[in-house]
Amino acid sequence: MSPKRALPTVVACLLLAAACTTTKSGHSSLPVTSGVPVPVASASAGASSPANVSSTAASSAVPSPSAAASTSASASPSASASPSPTAAAHPAAIWPTYHHDAARTGNAGTVPAVAGLKVAATASLDAAVYASPLVLRDAKGDLIIAASENNTLYGLRNNGAVVWSRHIGTPVNGSTLPCGNIDPTGITGTPVYDPASGLVFAVAFLTGDKHVLVAVNAETGALAWTRPVDPPGSHPNVEQQRGALLLSGGLVWVAYGGLDGDCGPYHGYVVGIATSGQGTASIYQVPSSREAGIWTPAGPAADAAGHVYVSVGNGAETDGNAKYDMSDSVIELNGTSVVSFFAPASWASENAADLDLGTTGPVILPTGQVFVAGKNGNAYLLKQGALGGLGGKVPTIAICTAFGGAAYTTGTIYIPCTNGVRAVHIAGSTMTPVWHASPAGSPISGGGVVLTVAPSAGVLYALDPTTGAVKSKVSLGDPTTRFATPAMSADGFAYVGTQHGKLVIVATA
């Protein structure tokens, strides 16, 4: 079957801003008011402010009583968002998203040279940190945003002081889920910051198995709005929101995949919500009969045109003679329309062996190319706008099994291989291995080094970008989660979250 014929029909639907309810079977269902289903195309759909969100900092004012009183756990479509808590200039975006930018390059740009690594401060948070920190800058200096699995967002300074904290709600007890390996499970995906609105967006997994997108003021932690974000017909108790959130085209994009163990009838989704919290959602569902999750911690990426790229995991179909189901792929989307895709010819056998492309996020290169690597040991170089189709002949190199997020700078990609970071030089359509360093982890680049974390040891490494030699390293005092990745400021600091709820602030200059 040709790539054009293999292109399945896009699954797109409207998601109500009103709260979804969860049935006993675990299905996400449309809200019901007075026993009458709410129309799917409700023009008044909007965001609301929950009454159970708490703040522990004096500067984090809760929504006004009138705003809180107008909503409840089952908010109606006519619920309104809280007024903007500030009209002041918004903090500057230094490291506003996973791996710095929507392209997921992990390139910090112009920052002070890394002269060494030294722990400057450690802040204690209330649960494990799976999400990458974000870095903003206001009149008082660096403002670090961190998120915990207890569904708490934090604003901190470089001395470890907590400026504000915002508890969104009770996280899900991992023992109540049919599989998975995060307990408790709350905010897992890396949040994203919007400098135009001054809001930080995050997805919290709340008790009762509900995913909720929240927007908080970056300076104060004040709640702006909250909105259910489980796709209608999905099974939230087996959908995991691990991928980093993406800001592109005025929308916050939220990706879903399965839990560790691949249990239950989950699907891969990507959901787009306006930064205002208003209007209907854009939803793309990977048309596999089951699985095909979009789960990599790196999340979706976007190019300069606003096209969104996702890497997709193994699907249920293992018969190579069957109709292709868009699993084991990279998909380029314009809204919810498929622009192009790539899948290896061996997609069915890779599905059967769980050797898919869904383990790393696509990296958008300034050359008009897209880099991706996966479990099967290969890395691929794809063309934006024409990724290659089913079994397309694209530049490929056998390199390693990779998980997490890669980084790119000046013609070199740094790959998060399970046996240590590897550097590969890219020139045109040619990929050439350069070096292999022993520390594993999802690397970033800045200050003349490659930074990466050895998770089990809890050690941050600075590697020479030319040779991979260790230039400096420092113990974080706590192991990190498997896919932990650093963030960098523009004035000589790096930040890493840990398994036992620490945010470690490392001086680099």
C-alpha cells in the first residue's frame, strides 16, 4: 500500500470545557447538567476555577470568593475564568519549556561558560519531581518553576527559597491503577510557560482519575483557570500524561500515552487548548485499535510554521499484511490534520517486539529536518513537510536504544542512549558518530558543555562537546527519576529535580 493510501482518516473531535465525569468503568464521559447531556458544540465552553486549589504562600492569593463560588467540581459550560491577577510586565522566558524551546533542541544559547559544577542550594518539595524545571526571570532575578507528583507547583529563587506554591488537588494513589510505576501520580509532564500571558500551564492527575489542565500566574502562583482535558471516550485510569506540554499557535498541546505495563484500552492522543482556556479543544487520536501512545517525556515539538510533531509508540497491530495503523511512527500535524508521517517498513514486527519510535521526542533542526531515535537501535533524519511515509527511504544510522530527549547545536545531535550519551554529527543527509560517553540521561547544551544526569547515581555531568570527556561532575545528593533532564539559567545556574522531592540548584559559573 502506498504512503498516501496508508494515511488513515484523522480522528478529530471537540472537547468540552465543562468537567468530564468518570464512570465506574473508567471511561471519560461528557458532562451532564440536570440529566440533560451538554451539546458537543457548546459555543460557551470555557475554563473555571476549582474551589479545592490551595496556596501556601502569602503572595499566592486564591481566586476571589465570587469566582470560587461560581464553580464546583462539576463546573458548567458557562463557568468563567478568574480575572487576571496582575497587569505588570510578565517574567522573561529563559527556559520556558522542556529542552528550552518548541523545537526541543535543548540548546541554552548564549549563557556564561561552565567553569565547574557546585551545588548552590537544595529546596525540599512535597513529592518526586519527574518534570523538568522551567526558568524565568523577573525584576528580582531568576524564577524557577518546579512541579511535583503531589500536584504542587512551585516558584523558587536561586537560594532555594520558595516564593509561592500552589497545590492543585489530591494526586492519584498509584496502587489504585491497573498498572504503572509512579506513586503518587500527579503532575508528571513538564509544564510550559507563556510569556504573552504570564501563565504557567500544567496537567494535574487528580483523585478520581481526572486529568485537569491548570493555568497559574508565574509571579504569584495565583490560579487563572482550570479545565478538564481528558478526551471524550478515553479511559483516564490507563492514560498517562507524561509528555512535556507544548505551546504552539496559541494552544497548549497535551499528549497522552499508556502507563508502564501497557495495560488497558489506552490510545495515543494530543489535545490542544487555547491559552485563554476558552473554546473547544483540538484532538488528534492515533487510529490504532489500542496502544500507540504519545508518551515520551520530551513531548510534542513544533516547527516555525506551527506544525506539531509527535513520536508514537507500539500499537496493537502486529500483522505486516494488515492495514497500517499509524503506530511506531513520527507524525506531523497541522492542527488535527496529518501533513506527513514516517514509519519504518518493519513497523509490525517492531510493534510485536515493543521496539518502537515512541521513546524519544522529535527534534526540529534548523536545516528543515527532524531527528528521532527509538528502541530499535536506529536513528532517522526526516524532512519537515514530507517525513517519508510508510517504509520510506530516509537517512538512517544504527546507533543505540534511546529514551528521553536529545539535544542539538551547531551540527551535532546528542542522543540519550541507554548506555550513555552519544554525539552524532549531521551534515546534509549524512550522520556520523563522533563520541560515546558513559553517563546516560537526556542531555542539554550550553556554556560550552553538554550537561546530563546519571539518574541512579544522582550525579550531574558536564561533558566536553567535542570529545565527550568529563569536564566536571557533582553529586545531587539524591537519585533522579529515569528521564530527568537539567534546565539552565542565563546567569550561571543549572537545575535538576530528584526522586525524593528535591530541587537542586547548581552553580556553573
